[in-house]
Amino acid sequence: MVPDDPAEDEGSSVNAPWPLGPQRAREDEVYVFSLFIAGMSPRSRLAVDNMTKLCDRYLAGRYELQIIDIYQQPELAQGAQLVAAPTLIKKLPLPLRRFIGDLSDTDQLLLRLDIHRRP
């Protein structure tokens, strides 16, 4: 018997306490996003509008959206290792995802964010 082996503990379970495969987001799970934009260019405005509409429609009350202008806060852009703007970073629920562009392809964005359409 190995004393540090958790399988040998009386209260241990055969089931692992962490998810072993991909998990779908729960209906009550909060989504956390950072949207990096470059000033108020037309593409930046479009990305902000598209993301705001998507969140309001599909994630009402279940999201946090931080909009970061890389001209106003360049240190945040550098820390996020951006290659282009606008860039959306989904921080939660995991896994972390990055999207570059104006976010106009709603169907593709919903699919890749694992957000389900509501009727």
C-alpha cells in the first residue's frame, strides 16, 4: 500500500473529480469576454455592435463583456498577445478561445462559442 495514493483512501471514489472530456456549457454558466478594438474604426464599431447584440440575445444576464481600446490601453493588448484587432477572447467557460474580425458571422460564432440558439 502506497500511503500517498488517493485510491487507497477510505473516502476516495473511482470517479475522477474533474471532467475527462469536452463539456457543454451549463445554461446558468457566465461567459466572460474581452473584446480588443482599435479606436472607433468602422470594423471596431461593427465588432462591438455584433458582440453586444449576440450577448444580449443569447446570453442575457449571463455574460461579462470588457471592451478594450488598444490605443487607450496598449499594455493590455501586449499582455493578450494580439496579432490583429478587433479580437474577441472568450475567457470563461473554458476552453479559452480567440476570434479575429468584426464578428459578423453569428452562426459560426455561436457554434465555436458553444452557445445554443434560443427559439
